[in-house]
Amino acid sequence: QVQLVESGGGLVQAGGSLRLSCAASGSTFSASAMGWYRQAPGKQRDLVASIYISNSTNYLDSVKGRFTISRDNAKNTVYLQMNSLKPEDTAVYYCFADRLGGHTRYWGQGTQVTVSS
């Protein structure tokens, strides 16, 4: 059974920084793609950033230049460094991991990020 455990959310003032982490358990688990979605109240869930096993990355336009995604394959962990945070970044952030060679996507439980103005 694969579980994704997130950490690092919280309350920060505008202009501040947070670092989210998401660790996938399971000794035989390897991920092809990993990344983060976010969902604000009353809004759709948006893909914020993703990173592939090749280390290629994709970002939501509104976070480019402010957020950086990275991964540690040995630890099955994905990180999201968020700088210059804005109130509009406030949302629940969900990590995901796609099983390498499979068709299963796993989800974290979500972590709240709140940016005050």
C-alpha cells in the first residue's frame, strides 16, 4: 500500500516563503511523475507543478519564477519551494505520485497554505 504524507503548510505573510514536502511510502514504489495540485474554496483544482523521473518540470503560469519543484528519488519525496507568496496562493495543496510503469495515481491528504495580505 502506497501512502503520500505531506508536510510544510501553514500561515505566512505575503512575500514570505514556505516549503512543502511529500514522501511516498512503500519500499518497492517508484514514481514516474510527482507533483502538486491546489484547490481554493469554490474553485477548481489546478496543477501547480509537476516533475518527471527525467527531472523535466512544468509549472502553472502564475507561479513561474516563484515556485520550484524538486524530487529526491532515493527518498521517494517531492518538494515545492514557494517564494514571494501572494494571497491568491492560498489553497489546500495536494501532492500526487504516478506509479512508474503503471496507471495508478496516488494522492496526499492535502495541506493548507494561507497567505495573509
